[in-house]
Amino acid sequence: MAKNKRLTAARAAVDSAKQYGLDEAIALVKGNAKAKFDETVEISMNLGIDPRHADQMVRGLLSLPNGTGKTLRVGVFARGPKAEEAKAAGADVVGAEDLAEKVQAGEIEFDRCIATPDMMALVGRLGKILGPRGLMPNPKLGTVTMDVKGAVSAAKSGQVEYRAEKAGIVHAGVGKASFDEGKLAENIRAFVDAVQKARPTGAKGTYVKKIALSSTMGPGVTVDVSAFTAA
């Protein structure tokens, strides 16, 4: 009951028909994040694309200036010195055939998957498991690389991955409700800028149609898109 009252009060504080300035939107989201845990601040961007077409896919990785506030579990497929390099860099799970067997058994103990190029024949056989979860290593995203140390360090330091879903929506966590407003604003602007720069060649007309912010348990707050295009 208390949870329902809290959500009702939070929704009442937000005008669903209004487009808020970024600072005001952040203040609303932080003010409505009243759960007993540190809620994640999430961004959702509706894009004028159809991801079913290869020339309209939007996907990438970026390191947020102030991190995400969340520690990612990183899994690395590597052998020999590269496996040792991954462990030294702080990877949570490292292996080759043994790690593949765990994944096939449903033991997926990582949020980001990195692989050295020589491991892709093995990792490719896990595509039906890793792919739907957005965990398949990809050279374009820097997750298929010989620079294992750099990839693990980037993932651990607040790197966030984004990918357009079927409806053309990109969403990601851009910080925690405990972050101060300035740091959240920096992260949000960096994320929007990255998505804007990732505009695919096949996108026609208005690219960024809507931007909304919310906390894990709070209502969405629509942000005025023009604030970002002007910047």
C-alpha cells in the first residue's frame, strides 16, 4: 500500500503532457526516487529508425564521464597470457572451453562479454545463448580485442552499451539517484551526444523523437529534445 501511495504521489508530481528542461527533469527524477535502495537513473530515446534494416541500426559503447554507479561483472574468453591479463585487470570470469560449458549450462555470471579474436570460433557457437541477451562480443564495440586489459578496465570504469530495440528505442542506465544533478546532467548529455553521432545512414526525417528520464521505481519525465539539439 505504501508503495502504491508513493508511486501515485510521484506520478502526480509529473505533468505527462509537458516537456521539461534537463535540469528540471533531473530534479523531478531524483525527487521521486524514494525507494529503500539507490535507484538507477535511466534514459529512454525514441528514434526515427527501423532497426530491422541493417542501415538503420544504432548500437555502440561509451564511457560516461561520471560512471554509472554500477559495477559490471565482466567475462572474458581468452587463453594463456591474455587470460592472465584479463584476471589482473579485474575480470570476474575468465576461461575458454570451461567457460563455454558454463554458459551452455545456463551459468552466465557476467554482464559484459569480451573475447580475444582467436576465441571467436568457440564463442560463435554460443551465439544463440549470448546473442538474445546482448552479450555477444563484437569487434565494432571493442569487445573482440587483443587489448584485454583496456576492454576490461573500460567496462569496469562506467562504460555503457546501447542498442536500438525493435521499436527504435534506445535505453540505458546513466547514473544513480544519489549522484548530484551536475554529474547526472553530464552523463545524460554525453549519452545523447553519442546516440546523435551514431545516426545511421538510412535514418530519414526526425532522428530523435522523444527523450525521457526515470528512476527504477519512478514515473517517466519527458525532456525537451530541443535542449540537446541546440547544444
